Amino acid sequence: MRLHFKDSPSRRTALARLLAPAALALLPALASAQSYPDKPIRIIVPFAAGTATDTVTRLAAQQVSDALKQPVLVDNRPGANGAIGASAVAKAPADGYTLLVTTNTTQAANVSLLKSLPYDPQKDFAPVSLIGKGTFVLVTRPEAPYASLAEFVAYAKANPGKVSYASSNSSGIVSGATLALKAQLDLIHVPYKSGPAAITETLGGQVSALFIDIQSALPQLRSGKLTALAVTTAQPHPLLPGVASLASAPGMAGFDLSYWIGVYAPAGTPPAVLRVLNQQFTQFTRSKEVVNRFADVGFMIEGSSSAALEQFTRSETGKWRDLIAAAGIEAQ
């Protein structure tokens, strides 16, 4: 049996009136997405200029700018473990003109490191694309009385409370705290706002050692101004042959830590705009020139879909929660 409904001008008019508000509400978003971008895009980096995140962002910004025919400006907002910059993007208009290029520090670790966070890493952002992953390294001056991880541990044991390590983000904080706890060392943690500042202080002898990304450390390592003691990943790094893994230290078996960089927009950014951004950033990560350039400095370029980055961010939040708990770190 078929049911037939009689159409009429009055019925069509009533339906149109019912749908009109919803349709009108969609028009600005549709128009914005179709014309996007029609003005400069700003990328906020929640870390200082000269960091690994900043270096990758500036190259990506130039390529995205060339492709979209609009200026893409990089705005460094360091401080509070990246929370200042991340919060600024979380509160920005969801129109695709303010983006965040950041790391596991703001999107996964800060939830467990900070008691009060001015943004929600899950609710306040729309993932765009992963950019890549890298490794941290423990470095010191060549003049230090230790030239390997084993010697560093032995020296720290023999000199409790006299050996310090610097860090400027969650990777360094967690690596150092885990080493101190598991190897039973009395180490002094010296936090810095940025990696470049921490490198300067390490070179000057103000701190004993430093956890820093390989990309930032390589120029000083290659010039002989710094010495690598250990990498934070379970496997040795190809650019640092002969350098031990932190997992080889007493009590550190199985320790494996790397960092990652991704692109996020404010939550509520139109899907069409997110697709444009994802296309441009993943195109950047597929460039052989870019991949080879960063491989030479120890950073693996890797793009992703927006959905994949969202799932990855959620899994990383749990991973970093476990790492921070295992390191005995209490939220500050």
C-alpha cells in the first residue's frame, strides 16, 4: 500500500518558513568557506623563536602562503609551558585565520603537568594535520667530568644535589624526572622558557646538562661545543651513532619518549576550511625536499588526516599521563 500526500502552496510555504532560519544560519559559514582564505592567516607558536617547532612552522608557513596566495604570519607566544599561546588560539574566532602549531606539551602533557589549564586540549581545538615527530637528547659541555650516560649517572651518584639538568618543555621535564627517580639520583631541575635560552646556559656552564630536541642540538654537537650523552628513544638515533639510549640507565628499561608537532584550529572552524588547511599542510609534508631537509637534522616529517590527528592526540594524552605518573611528577 502506498501513502500519498497532497502537496499545496500553503504546505510549501510553511516548510520554507520552517527551514529558512537554518539555511540563513549556514550562509555565512558557506560563504566564508568558499572564499577562504581572503586575508592573512596567523599561526601562533607557543614556544620561542629558534625552537624546533618554530623552525618547522616557518618553512610550512611559507609554502602554505605560496599555495594559497595569502600571507601566513608566524606569531611566537612562549610561556607557561606553551599554555599562553595555546589559550590564545582556543579563544580566537573559529574562521581558519588563527592556527596553532604546537607539540605534545600543550596538547597531551599539560593536562597532567598543570593543575589549572586555561584551555581544554580536546574541546577547544579542531585538529588539522600532524607535521612530524622527533627525538630528544641529553647533552653537556665537553669540559664536563662525564662523556657518556654511564659516566653521568656515576658522577651524579657520587655528587648528590650537585648535578643539574635543564628543560624547556614536557619532554625534558619527564625525561629528567624519570631518570632521577628510576636511577635514584639527586638531580636539580632547572626549567627554562625556551630551548635556545637553555642551550646558552648549558654552554656557559650554568647547568650541568640539558634535554633538548636533536634538531636544535645538532649545530652545537657537530661543532663540538656540546657532547651527546643519551637519546630519549628506546633505539639509538642514526644521526648520533654510539650514543646510548636513556633506557640503558639503571631502572630505565623500556623508556621510550619522542615528541611530535601538529596543526590545530579553534573548535568550530568550518569543515570546508579545515579541509583546505589539511590539504595544504599534508602537501607540505609530502614534499621530498622538506622530508630530506628535516631528516638531515633528526626530524621525521609526517602528515595525517584531521581525524587521525584527533585520535592520535587522545591516545597521546593517555600515554603522557602514564609517563608523568611513572616519573613521580605532581601537577603544579
